Amino acid sequence: MKILVVGGGGREHAVIKKIKENSAVTEIFALPGNGGIARDATCVGIKATDIDGIAEFAVSNRIDYAIVTPDDPLCLGAVDRLTAEGIPCFGPVAAAAIIEGSKVFAKNLMRKYNIPTAEYEVFESPEDALRYVADCPVPTVIKADGLALGKGVIIANTREEASDAVRTIMEDRKFGKSGDKIVVEEFLTGPEVSVLAFTDGKTVVPMVSSMDHKRALDGDRGPNTGGMGTIAPNPYYTEAVAAECMERIFLPTVDAMNREGRTFKGCLYFGLMITPKGPKVIEYNCRFGDPETQVVLPLLKSDLLGIMMACTNGTLADVPVVFDDKCAACVILASKGYPEKYDKGFPITFPEELSDNIFVAGAALSEGRLVTSGGRVIAVTEVADTLREAVDKAYRDAGLVEFENKYFRRDIGQKALDA
Ligand code: AMP
Ligand code: GLY
């Protein structure tokens, strides 16, 4: 089978490595892939947002199955287009991907269907928003409606910060059109849990839970990033919490999307906060998380491609989805300065025996050598019987990968180990 994977980050590398375990797979194309993915797939220089280019490539290369994992192409309708060309595809159609593409949509969906989430107000003009935040309770959370590379959320500790956030998003238009509308929501507290779930629109199968570390610096300080490391399973996601999430959040969400005529098929990501009043939804994503995928998939014992195809075909209830009863830890090796300014083009080296544990995110090939080309460069993942062991091994690996300006957090997994 010829498989096409749209995207080119650490998440896509993890997906590609996993589907390669299926012996029916003969060839994998990554669009655009990256310098590290090139070891495991044929990388083709077509951008993940070039929907026409992707569709033409898929048709002319007689692709048997396509996997779309990044938010942008999903929201742009890559799955709709590939499906229309007769190519079966993993991922939601654009009408369902809106659950991530518009925070206003997601919040209104949760309100309408009684799915637990923070209280909120929606604003379409800066004047109304400024009037509201002038005497709203603080801290408060300001969110740009549309996609903003994970940076469109501002936690304001004072009303002044809240007004600044409104101006930045709606007047200075820091996130462009994504800031046409904003959500101002109640500040919640409690540990965060990421749960990725497979769904075919009927059955929902949650994967092993995980914990992301979104802030750039140790101790959860510094700016928000795409994610600096993950562990799985998440100790705060107890069996009781899992049961409550299934009943009050996961099944109601899939059901709500059906009722709205927006059946969601693919991987639905639940960003949860375990508040004193129970689990609540912080955000939905219409895709695998990055770097959650880099700890979740190494623990998956079942055939990923088979599960994905079952999501497409509506037969998810018939396939096994089994996770190893072990722990995983992933440390992101980033370029110093990420998520703001950083230099690139530095050669990367690591011992060959580490290659199974490495997922490449921001690296390119230059004269046959792997060089840094992005903020998040490499993810190293280890699986072990205990979280302590997985974390220690991942940090040992982190020391073995070398490139100039390498930066990583030193406390990935600490909160989970303390829990
Ligand atoms: P998001 O991009 O929606 O995941 O938000 C980024 C981060 O902001 C989350 O991981 C939370 O740590 C934080 N956050 C978002 N919404 C809230 C909220 N209502 N209360 C407290 N923290 C929040
Ligand atoms: N790691 C968070 C995300 O993928 O959005």
C-alpha cells in the first residue's frame, strides 16, 4: 500500500514510524516531511497547506490512503478534497475540524450540549470587549477565535493586562483574521491532562492519557510554546476521572458534532483541566497533539494504520486498540530562543543506536547532513516500566544528541513524578 502523510514535524515522524510496522505498507510519502523524516519516508516538497498540490500528487501517484495530521490543512479542507478525488483519508472534514479552527464554535457547542467548560463571553468588537474586561473578575483568559499556532491564548492577571490583550488581538491584529472575534473566559485551576481519542463518528476510543509541558522554561515559566515535552500516562487521569470524561465529555462531544451535521472522524484531542468541580474542557484539537503523539504512539501495541482505516470506514468498534502498560517520556530539544528568535543551520549529530528513539521536527538535509531548521528540533522518547526510568533515559538521550544552541527543559515529568 502507498501511504501519503501530510505534514512535516515530530508528530508526523512518530506517525510514519508507527505505520511502517504494518507489513502491507510498501511506500510512504511525506508532504513536505523534513530532513529526519527522509530516513523513513520519501519527502516531497509540497507544502502541507497546498491543498491542490497535495490532491494532484495523491492522484497521480495512486495513493491508497492518506493521513492528514496538522490543523491548517484539516481546516482548509484537505480531507474533503482528497476524499472527493477518491482517496480514503484519516482526519476530519473541514466542517468538523472547525472544533479546533474556531474557539467560538467550540465554546458555543459545549454550552449548547452541556459539556463542562469554563464560563465565557464572545466579543466581535474591541469596544464591547474592552467595556467587559474593565470590570470582569481576574485572572481572566482571552482567546483569539481562530488558529494562532498555539499562541492565541493570553492569561491576564489584571484588568489592565486584559485590556492590553484585547487590543493586541483585535486592534493590532497580532493573529490576523483569527482575532476578528475573541472569547473571554473564566480562569480555571487544576492539573491539565491531554487525551487523544480515535473516533469514527460513532465509537470513541481514548488513547493513553498524557501531560504536555507548554511553557518554555522550567517550573512552567516563560512564554507558551507548541510543547516542550510530554509524559504518559498522566497520573491525574485516574480511572474515576476517565469514566467521568467518557460520560460527560467524550461521548457527548461526538454526539453533539453528529447532531450539528458535522460528524467528526479521526483523532479528537481533548485538552482537559481537572478542576475542583470535576474535569472541564480547556480546548479541543482536531488532530493528534504534538508532542503528545511522541509518547502516546510508542505505547500503542495495536496496528495504527488498521485503526486509522477503521476510523475512516466506520468500523472502529471492530478493531483492537491496545496500549502497553508502561510509561513514556519525551523531551523536546529546541533551538535556544524558541519560541521567539533563534538561529538555524547547525549540524546535528546523535549515536546511530538512538535513531529509534528520535522524532525529528525542525531539521533539514544540507549536503547530506542533518541541520537545525526550526524552533523545536528533535524529540527524544523513551519507554520504561516506571516513569522515573523513562524520564531518566530520555534525559540521557537528550545529552547524546548534539547541536549548537541546543536548549531543553530540565523538569519534564517532574510534576507527574511529584503527583
Ligand atoms: P490552549 O491553547 O487553549 O490550550 O491554551 C493554552 C494554555 O492556556 C492551556 O494549556 C492552559 O494552561 C491555559 N488556559 C487556557 N484556558 C484556560 C482557562 N480557562 N483557565 C486557566 N488556564 C487556561
Ligand atoms: N501539544 C499541544 C497541541 O498539540 O496543541
